[in-house]
Amino acid sequence: MKREIIATSEAPAAIGPYSQAVKAGSMVFLSGQIGLDPTTGDLVGDFEAQVRQAFANLSAVARAAGGSLADVVKFTLFLTDLGRFAAANAIMAELVAAPHPARSTVGVASLPRGAQFEVEAILVLRAD
């Protein structure tokens, strides 16, 4: 199957040997996004700001692939403090309309650049 590499300047550039996303057929696998400002490369403010920025970055990559967060079939959330799960959940509920996709949430010891939150996704593009 042919693979297409997806890249956009509207999200932070990859900081390692990976792509922002890979499209294979109608499926798009989006790499994890943290709350980096795509212009400065700096981590944004507090936990909630990082969650919002990470979803904004993920949304930009989804758009570059020809989709949106509405096309996501699976999210994986990574939190350094599961005590903040309710806050992340509330923000996700604002940004992702029902019916909601599948989701996993994982507590981790640390994330790149000292981030408190990361999100990755799989989306399926609709046939035109």
C-alpha cells in the first residue's frame, strides 16, 4: 500500500526521526502532539493551555491530511498527572463532537520537553 507523508508548518516540526502523520489509503496515523507553539517551538503555559495547544496542533495535522478531528476514530491521551484527567476530559468534550471516538488514557512519568500532556490519533477519511 502506498504511504503519503503528511507535514504542515501549522504544527510543530518533528523533533526526531518521525513524521507528523502518515496516510495509508483512507487511514491517517497522527504522531503525538504536545503543547508546543508551532511558531516559537516553546511549550505553552499551564496544563489546560498545553491540552488546548496539543489538540490545535493535532487538528492542524489532520487538516493537512484532508480531514479534521471529526474524522478521528481513536485518540490516545498521555498525562503526567492522572489527577488532571477531568480537566483534559472537559477540554476534549469541547473540541470533539459526539459521537465520540474510541480513546485510551495513559499515565506516564514524563513527556518530551517537560510537557504535561500529549495526544495522538488515528483518523479515517471519508470517501469523496
